[in-house]
Amino acid sequence: MNERTAAQLRVIRAVVNALGAAGIPAWLFGGWGLDARIGRITREHGDVEFWVERTDAGRSRAVLVEAGATALATQPPEESCEFTWDGADFSTAYFDRRPDRSFSQPDGRFSDWLFPPGSFSDEPARLDGMPVLAMSVAGMLAMKEQYPRLRNGGPWRPKDIDDIKVLRRLATKADKRP
């Protein structure tokens, strides 16, 4: 494991511990979320991303800063907050629960992004031996598949195409379980 991956794992553990102690759930997504759902590290990652329910946005930021993270003023505050902590960067993005049990990010550039019911369950995944919350396979697949069609989306990158293939295989496996 290289130093960047080790630093990212340390920051994941620190975020999970700090927010967990405050009773604030945070779900990994993106490459680290997929690795948590797979149960092992599959590649190097450019960043660490967490979803936090919008009702916890301000408190999560305060808890993370109090624990040692530095909040950066690089993102629209209604959408997310980027941080750095001991040399590793991460972000928290905010979602809202909808009456139909689905989820969305109604404020900001990605207000047309919708996530299916069950995207944010309380069932932990495992990452490097650590229990973590991670966005569901169905939720991450919906994110990836919708992205090019979003008002502010963009084309899939090669790693997105690879992730979609893996997520579809994982979703098919989950559908076949009794």
C-alpha cells in the first residue's frame, strides 16, 4: 500500500470515528465506497467522498473541524464541503430524504440527481477491516448512470465505465440472493 492510500485510509477512519462519536452518519461513495462494498481495496483513489444528510451538514463540518480537519472554501456550501486532514483531502456532500423514500441533492448544481430508496442504509460494509457506512450498490450505480444526463454532468471517464460494470455485477449478485 502506498503512502497516499494509507493517508486516505487514516482520514476515512478519523472521519468515521469523529462523526460516529457525534451520532452523525456518513456514507462513503465514489471509488472508496465501491471498495467498501467489494470489501477490499481495488485501486488508488484520487479522493475520499462522504454523503451526509443535509440536516447534519453544519454540525458535521463543526465536528470535523473540532477534531482536526481544515474546512476549505472551495465548494458551494449548499452542496458540499471539502476538507484536508493530515495531508489527505476529503469531502462531505449533502443529500435530502424525499417523501417517497428516495433521496436527492436538491440544492446546487446537481438538483436533478436522484438516488433510489435504500441508498443510505445503516448496514455497514468493511474497508481494511473497519466497519464503515457506504452508499448502496444501487445508489452508486444510479449516481454513475445518471451523471452524463444531469444538467451539470459530463461524460463518463474510463474509471466510471469500469465502475459501472463492477456495480452492475454486484447488483446482479444481490438480486440473486435469497
